[in-house]
Amino acid sequence: MSLASVPFQEDERAHPAGGRRAYRILLLLDDPRQERCLRSYADALAKPWSAQVAILRNYVRQDTGATCCQVELPMEGGLSTMMPAGDALAGKSLAAGIGGIAASWPFDMLIAEWPESDRDVAAHACVVKDVNVTAVLVRRSDQPLRRVVVPAGGGAHALEGIRVADALANAWSLDARVLRIVQPGKDFWPNRADLKLRCRHIRDAVRLYMDVADVNMPVKVRLGSDVANEIICRSRQGDIIVIGGSSQWLMENNASASIPSRVAAGASGPVVMVLTNRGRPSALTDVFWDRTVQVGLNADGKLSAIEMLVDMLIECRQAPDARRNEIISSVMERERAGVTYIGHETAIPHAALAGFRGLVGMLGVFPEGVPFGKLGEKARFVFLLLTPKESYEVYLPILARIARFMNEPTNRLQLAAARNSAQAVELFARAEGAWRSVGI
């Protein structure tokens, strides 16, 4: 029997991404000695979502020399069934073989040993891209664990890494912290008097990403000229490092040069790399267009500004009038939980709403500014975002693009000078064109 013909029972429980089946994890074993360690990761990551776990064994037994190529699928009542997987894998690439399994037993996360060679890492990166799953690659260590350290730099891989780290910390009762290493550029040091304030803005931006993932961990911001070396130096005995992967191109072509691989090579304890296909890029102009950008606004406070932007979304039929109070309440609740001011006179208030469809946004330009920061810093550029509670990852590409755009002083000056929404949208379109030309 080929794996493509293996029947399975669809689970009707809610899926974290909004589907009908249960969350599913595929554990890939290419050496029997991996099983005890990797199963502990699978069990820990299955807990938050009551996930089903299948095991794909694909190796040669050292004691007998016999080939083991089978998949263990979960069944109702906690039972499992063994099925041969040779037909699904024979003569195929890893991505194609696992794609065949996914066609019969769709899954959401792949857990495997972190391969040594760039070629094998590239194969897992292709699985993530082609099968559209999250991959958790584990570089093992036998030392006792005391703390989870999560280096975070932004983007989909980093946020999914925070999510995985939180699940591991909760399952294993470990302390956890996010570590943000900042490489100071040439314009960083001349303003040493503002160093503390700038680091706080960076920390708040990281917390914004964590807020999207509904994760609460302490955040430490540190300066360093080499990110990988700084992560290694700041880890200690008993740490497990959970780090998001680098760009898809680097993972497929030169993984050993990536920050995660360099950290794994130098760290004394276990390192976990997380790769995801969530949060695929979308343009600023997909969310912010002539009717969802307003310039020349004025508000006497944060609540007034948010009410104004929500009403504008309702007026242009981007949000339902019946949920106005719920939206405002949810946005303000997020504001009380953590500041959404990220520096550069920019704030990104947001809310995740149950049953909401798609991502919508409204940009308000307030020339006089609105107090959004902890110390009363004023935001002239307020990007309000609403998204489905079931799919937090749709925030990621827009958050990253807003940050990239607003980090440029020229962009801020031109956006502040825009006399109408069309001029503002034109700025976004020009930026998107420039980014596309260099593959961003």
C-alpha cells in the first residue's frame, strides 16, 4: 500500500489557523537514536493545540542493516497505525516525498534533526516553502535545561520562533527571555544621550511582535557588532536557544553562513531553528490606499485618535459598524497591555478580532502628534491594523514593511508633507517598487 492510499480520520476540532481539523505535527526520524529526544519536542509542541503527532521513520537499522521506511499515523482513541512509506519516498527529493505524505495526511509542523550539511538544510527549507508548513530543526545536547533564550530580529521566522519557544518553556517549566541584539550603525553613536530612549523604542517594537503572537516574556536589548557572536556570548550553561531562520535564499543556498547556523556551531547547549512559510510578503499599498489613508488629522488624545481611525474604516466599509465598540475596546485593551509606539513618531495600534476576515488598516497622519509613548512621546503617523484572531501571522509582512518604510528619515519627511492621501499612497508605491527591484 502506498502512503497516498492511507485513509485517515478528519478531526472536526478547530484548527489554530481557522480550519476544521486538528493541528498536526509530523516527526521525521532518519536515525533511531533521535527518537527519544525529538519525541520530547513533539510532545511539548503538541500541548498548546492538542495536536496529533505522526512519526515518519526513514533509516537503516544499525543492528540488522534492515531498512525502516514507515509512517505511524494517529487514530481515534489514542491508538496508532503503521503504514509503509516507501512508495511515497522512493527516488524522490525530501520536499516531494513529504509533499506526498501531506497530500494524504495534511500537517502543519515538521520536527526533525538539524542537518549538518547545507544541502540537507536547503531540503528542509524547500519543504517549508513547497508544502507550506513550519519546520522545527533541533541541534541536540544532553545537558539539563534551565532557560529558553529567543534571539529575535523581526520577521515571520523570528515571530514563529517566539511562539515555539513559549510552548517549550511552558511544557518544560523553564524560564524564558527574548534577546534583541542591535548592531549600531554610524548614526547610532553620535546620539549617545538618546541611547537609552532608542533602546527602549527597539524593545517596544519587539514587544509589539510578541503581542501579536500573544506571548509574554521579558525582553533584553543589547548592542553588539556581530549578532551571532553576541548571542553565543550571552548564553550560559543550561540554555536552549530557539532562533528564527534567515532568508529563504540563504537557507537554500548557503545556510552555514547564516546567523542560526553560526550560533548552533558555537553554542554549548541545544539550538532550535524555526522556519515558516507564514506571513508571506504583501505590499503596503495592498492595505493602505486612497480611502484608507487620511492626512491633516487632529486629535486631543490616544482614544480620540483611535475612535477617529475606526470610524474612517467603517465609513469606507472596511470594518462593520456593528462591531465599532468592540474594535475600539480591543485596540485600547492592547494599548493598556503594552505601548505600540515604536519610535520615529510612529505608532501601530492593533487588534485581533474573532471571526474577522482579512487584514485591514487605516493610516492617520497627525501633524501636531498624538501622545502614544510611555513618556508621552507623540506619534504623527498612526497605523491602525485589524486582523483575524485566528491568523495572527497576517500582521507580519505589513509590520515589517511599515517599520522598513518609517525607518527612513526621507520617507517620514515626505509623508508628513503629503497634502492628500494620493500623495501618501504614491510614496508607498515608490518604496514598494524599489524593494521589489532588490527582491524585498
